Amino acid sequence: MKFRPCIDLREGKVVQIVGGTLRDTDQDNTVVNFESPKSPAEFAAMYQKDQLTGGHVIALGPGNREAALSALRAYPGGLQMGGGINPDNAAEFLDTGASHVIVTSYVFSGGNIDMDKLNRLVKVVGKERLVLDLSCRMRDGQFWIVTDRWQKFTDQAVTPESIEHLAAFCDEFLVHGVDVEGKMQGIQEDLVVLLGDHSPIPVTYAGGASRFSELDRVKELGRNRVDLTIGSALDIFGGKIPYADVVAWHRENA
């Protein structure tokens, strides 16, 4: 198990938000937990110095292209890029230094998996450089993949069968527990268990981490097969968990 760092971008700034408050409308009610005075490139350089790989840069809406590219340039090969990725723009981020591109909405358009789009993406990007984002919300006792700022439910649930099927098309999964994302009220343990039990490829869980002890909890629940991202709860993002302690834990456990 590894700790995976993050750089979430909103209007070019490094932020932490409550994920469920994102809206695809002109009215912006996004709840921002933290906005950093440090640049994306500074965070990327710090992650490189601390030898943290496989973190993700996520563009939360428009106006983040240059900020994202600056982070990728600062840590070539060390970060993945997500947010509005499609076959037409993926190459720019990969050529700039992204190890992988992360995709949700392009593939899960129209409420379900568009296999034509997924196959096109695999052809353009390559399975080995593609991460599928299965970020999900709970409804009727199941986790359902959500798109478009995490507001639209698809018809695709995160199940053992869907995990196995989609793993054939990508190198990794990224899964935000959207219902708890940014709330610092604890991880969605049943989602971590589901991913640890059934993902045949590397998978990163993000959402709700609030205590240092949750690193060990995810390691246990995920059978040492689910990596963890911590955002708002880290002291580098205004929280209380010491980033230095997390880096030390990572070095001992990865």
C-alpha cells in the first residue's frame, strides 16, 4: 500500500474542496476547505523530493490548463492528470510529463459505459497509460459511478463484475468516495473493502480521511492492495495530519 499525493486545481490555484458541492452551472456554490498560496509546481517538486509517485493532478473545471502543465513539468513521470481528459487533449498532458491520464465523463457519457469511446481512448492513449476514475456515490445500497462534477448518476454500479470488466482496459483505477470527499469525517470503509477484494489492478481510494490511523485502517481493509489519498486533512492543506508523518509511514509501508 502506498500514500498517493494530490494537486487539486480550481481557477489555477491549489485547493481542497467538499467534492459533493461541485456544480456544472454558472452559480458557484462550491465549498472550498483550503486554497494554497503555493503554486502547483511547488507541490509537485515537494512530492518529487519526498519520492511520492502516482499522485494525481485534477482540474476542477476550466481555467486550469497552464497550472496543470506547470505541475507536470516540475515532476516528469511522477503525476497523473485528470479533469476533462479526452482523446483530443490527452497527448498534450502525456507529452508534458504525466505518467497517465485519468478519465471519467468521456467514457461514461450518456449514463453508461460508451465502449466505442473507451476503445478509442485506449487506442490513442494506450492501456498502460490510462486510469479510469470510478468515483461514486451511494444510492439504494450500492455505489454508482457519477460524472459531470460528480452530480450525475450513471447506470453503472461499482460491482465485482464491473471492476473486473473495466480492468481490462486500463492500468489503474482512481475512486473518490464522493459522499464523504472533503468532509474529513472518515473513509467509506465498505468501498475500500470492495476495491481491495475485487480490483485486479492498482487502485487508489480518496475521500473522507480524517485521522492518521486511517492509513493503517485502509491497509487492513483493502488487504494491502488499495492505496490512499489524503487531502483536506493534511497540514499542508490546512488540516491536522502532519504531512511529514504520512511520508514517513509511506516509506515504511510502500
